[in-house]
Amino acid sequence: MAPRLTAALTIAVLCATAALPGCDSKPSAQPARKAAAPDMPPDQTYTVRGVVRSSPLASSKFAETRIEHEAIDGFVNLNGQVVGMNSMIMDFPLDGSIDAGSIKPGDKVEVTFSVWWKGDPKWMATRIKPLDPATELTFGRADPSRAASGAAAAPAAEPTPAPAVPAPDAPASQPQGAAQPQG
């Protein structure tokens, strides 16, 4: 089966599984509880940017919020293959440390989430950080080949600052390796 088809099927199964608890026609008498991470290390953890599409929902097993996120080139499926994940709207169960009251529809955020292929929940937002409202987001198709080549590695949750001193051969106004102006 093609890697993209496998990824699409994996995500469809994950989304369908997550939606099942919310299929009950009666509203829940109790608010949903915040998710607790499965008692095992996550299989993968990702950090991605997106926009909040709904306030935290209490109609499912776990309190969750709906976020439309950018593509994840380096998404790894159940079989350990890098298949990528296209931009999509996903419901993210919220870790108990996240203040659900601070998340509002339209907010641009950076969400860190972990995946447990054999846990419950299967995935969970472990951190949501607000972004500047002017942040430009790009929604589209994932390109797993970029992740494999390292060309588009996912940004770290906390970016590493660039060195303050330029390389000895490069002037301060140009990046290292840039062509020098001819005069």
C-alpha cells in the first residue's frame, strides 16, 4: 500500500476512534475529564502550528479542543514509517496541565502533542503556546521526503538561539556560506 494512502487510513482510523465517544445523542451529565497520559513513554512527540477552531469540548471522554494544524512532514505511522500528515482539523485531548479557559477559537497556537499507538488516549496535546496573531500559517500537503532529508525538520518546542558571533570567513551582514559581493 502506498505510504500516503497508509497515512490517510491511519489518520482516518484515529479520528474515527476519537469520534466514537462523542456519538452518544444525550449530552454528558458531567464535564469531560482532562486526559492523563498513558503510563508509558510516547511513541512520538510533535510540535506544530495551527489555529484553534473550537473552544474545549466537554462532549467527549476527555476535554479536547479542535485545532487546524499545518502539515507534519516527519509524522511516523504505527509501523515506524515516516509518512507525513497533511494539514487537517483534529480534536486534541488536553493534558491536565493545559488551561482550557485560555484557548479561544481563532487563536493561533503552537501545539505539542504526543502519540501512543497502544494507549488511551491515542494522542494528547501536552502544551499549547499562543502565537502572535499576525503569524502566517501554511496549510497543505505533507512531504515526507523533506523530513527524511532533514530539509524541513519540525521546529523544536523551544527554538535554539543562533550563535551571536558570525563565522570567521563571513561578514556579519551575510549568512555563512553566502556568496560575497564582487567589487
